Amino acid sequence: MYSVEVKDISKVYGKEKLVAVDHVSFSVNKGDIFGLIGPDGAGKTSIFRVLTTLLLPDGGGATVEGFDIVKDYEQIRSRVGYMPGRFSLYQDLTVEENLHFFATLFGTTIRENYDLIKDIYVQLEKFKDRRTGKLSGGMKQKLALCCALIHKPTVLFLDEPTTGVDPVSRKEFWEMLKRLKAQGITIIVSTPYMDEADLCDRIALMQAGKILSVETPAHIINNYGDLLVEVKADNMYELLKVLKEYKKALNSYAFGEYAHVSFEKEIPGDFLPFLQQRGLSGIFMAPANVTIEDCFIKLLKS
Amino acid sequence: MSDTVIQTEKLTKRFGDFIAVNEISFSVNKGEIFGFLGANGAGKTTAMRMLCGLLKPSSGNAQIAGFDIYKQTEKIKQSIGYMSQKFSLYEDLTVLENIRFFGGIYGLSNTQISLKSKKLVDELGLQQEAKKLVAELPLGWKQKLSFSVALLHDPKIVFLDEPTGGVDPVTRRQFWEMIYEAAHRDVTIFVTTHYMDEAEYCNRISIMVDGKIEALDSPSHLKQKFKATSMDEVFYQLARGAKREE
């Protein structure tokens, strides 16, 4: 059973007819964490706004929890929680007032659904009388999540909740998402961080309004297809330049402390001698673990 | 000593009772790529604002490009470039207008500005876009353009505040190639990032926790020291203990 079904959705903006979303289709299983992975301008926010009934698509259609995004927008609004990318709470209200406000809007009370937000809200409780504008970024993010959850939605839309957030806070945020998933909530989350893709059940890799691939992360990685090698040398700047000149490689690029180099099937016999001839020292070479980022780079290139 | 372009000694910034930056001492060499990491709220932005001559320290000393952080802030500003993800270029000006504007701000002559404009546009392959508004450029190009603009006046140091946030993985790497090239020409790069793979591209990195520099070394030494396989782990071990809520 699908929680969200998107069929051939397009969204075009302005006189210039800027295509933000270009015939996108995907479906999200009930109870999954589904990731929209892609850089700024990929169309992630437009898709979120269409699915939360804040924006009409210019083509195609979609259902959320079986309801049509155009005809049944009222039913959808009471069933989804939405945390926009830009902080959208009332800065002049306190933490508690914001939460109370959102609960009231949806005809419920904080007490009624407290269980769902308890884990997150306890971390905010000591600031409950502080104005939201005075909260730290991490705290704002937690409060925004509470406000998106207070009416007990069955589907949660999170638009880049971890952008600009440090790695430790990002980890904590994903732990929270796992606990929400355990409660049966379907979560659709967007992120520009490729390493977060592995934490999703299924992902859509997006670029410039199009979906490049929709699959489980493992499936995307297993279908990478090329031979990926990690290479290191004493002078990484030189190594990266030299690798670009080696024409038998399909692609080469920096990847953390290594350079990743892809080949069609095997490493050509003249590869290592080529690097040595170019004066590189301390060369280390080993098969690399393919990551979602490698897959994304390959998709962008083709 | 002449190769040191940033030198701080117990540099501190207090806001009331709150010690945002707590006695940080470090130095950065000419042509070095220095990664300045830390959790949100660790004090990175405050430290960076002091180093750029925008904020007076509460105590401690620092020399930036040979200039004193208290008395010579204008000289510092002329010797550095700055780029952040949030603000870099004027969206309502064209590519060429932005270059002319920033060139003018940094006191370049008209001849220099036209020479540099042409060179920059050629190098970035922006000939078709030169007369377009910056708002119309894809984010990746904007970031590359704004890095080049930050280098327009040949600064000794360029400060980059999360320059690659939200940029696709291919453009992110092209951006780092530009960083490498600039460092190769002896420009010192001072960069913050939340991408831990980018920390690996730095010669040395520092990690701030609750206002202090808790670690400073090359990525490989840090990994050895913390018995970690990735910078992500090093960062996690250090920042996990942070007390501050930002």
C-alpha cells in the first residue's frame, strides 16, 4: 500500500517558463522513510509544496494517503505534517505558545498527542518560555518538528531539515526520525547530503527537476556497474591532475582522503606505471566501496 | 616567520558572561588550506569575524597578513577575500556588474577591472552569461563566480564560510579544484564546512568545541590520534561532548 503516489508531475514558474519539476513520478510505501536527494534547484521544495497542497502542479497528479492533492486538499492537510526548509514558526511567540498555536489550528491539544513528541520536546522544555526567535538553530529545528507532529500526522514532509547542521546534530536528528518511523509514520525527507541517503528505505536521486533514479540505496549501489578504485599519493593535488590525463579511466575525482577512479571492467596494466612515470610517490591503490555519492556523480556525468 | 599569515594568541571574545571564543591560539601558513571545523554554536563564526577585522576581540592578540587585529582592521580587510554561502553576490546585477562593483570596492583601477573581468569570465567559461543577472545563474556557477570575485583583488587570505552548502557533488569538486589552484598560487585558504569529506582536502584542520580549539593537525594525524577511520568519527568523538546549546 502506498502512502504517496506521484504521477508525471510538472511545475513551471514565471514568464521565463522555468521548469522546476519535470515529469516526476514516484511512490512511497506506507511507513517508509523516503529520501529526495539532490542539490539546490533539483525541484525538491516544489514537489513538497505540491504534495502538501500548497501549490498546484502544472501537469500530472498525485495522491497522499489515497486522497487527491487537488480535490481532497482538506483531508490531506489534516493528515500531513510539513516542516519547510525555511524556519516558519512565529518568532515572537514562546516555544510553548507556538506548539499550543499549532495544536489549536488542528483542533487538538498538546496533551492529547504529547506521547508522539515527548522524546523531542523534553529537550526543549527548559526553554518553553523563551521566544522562538531567541532559540539556537538546533532548538528551532526540534521545535519545528514538534509543531509538525502535534496533530499526529500519518505522513511527515521534512524539507532539508539538516542543511547547515553539523554532523553530530545531523546524526541525532536521524535518530529521531527512526523513532518516528517506528511509530508507523511515513516520512518524506529531502537532503543535499548524500551520506544521509543510506538512512532512507528508498530514495529518489534528483537533479534539475528530474529524477535520475528511484530505488533502495542498496539497489542503487549494487547497480553501479563500473569498477571503482580508491587511489592515494603523497601529493593529492598532483594526483588528481594526473588522473584527469589518464584517458582509459571513465572518471576520476576527489573523495575524502582518496581519489576515486572508475574503470569499465579492470584496471589497465599501464595505470600504475603511468602514475609512477608522472613522478607521483607514495601511491596506494585498493578497490573502493561504492557510495550513493559515487552513483550520483556517475548519473550526473551520463 | 614570514610564511605565517595568520597568527593568534589566546584570542577571546566575550558577550557579557558568555565566552563565545575562549583563548584560541593557532597559526596558518602561506598557501595552506586550513579547515576550521566545529559544531553549530562552537564559536566559529565569531572567531572568523574577528579574524576578518569585523569584530573587536575581548582579549588576546592576532596578526592577519601581518596586520594587527586591533589597530589595523582596514589593512586586514584589504588583504583578505571573503565568501559565504548566504551572501556573496548581488542577484540583481549582472555577472560583469558584480565584478565591476567588487573591483571598485577593493580600489582596483578601471583598467585593472576590465582586464580582470575578461580573464575571470574566460576562465569560468561564462562568456554567454556575462550580461545576465546573477539571479539567473545556477547555484554552482554563482558559487564559483563568487569565489573568483573574492580573489579579484589578489588577497593573501580568503575566508570561505560553508562555500559548498547545497551544491551538487560534481560542482562541489570543481569548486575544490579552484581552491587547490588558488592555494597553489600561495593564497591561504581558511574554510569552514559541514562536509567531512571536504575536511580531508585540507592541509590542516582545527575542531572547535564550546569556544575552544580541541584539536588541530593534519587529517591523517588526527585520525591516528583518535584511532578513527574517517574525519566524521574524529568530529563525532570531539563534538559529541559539547555542552553548549549554541
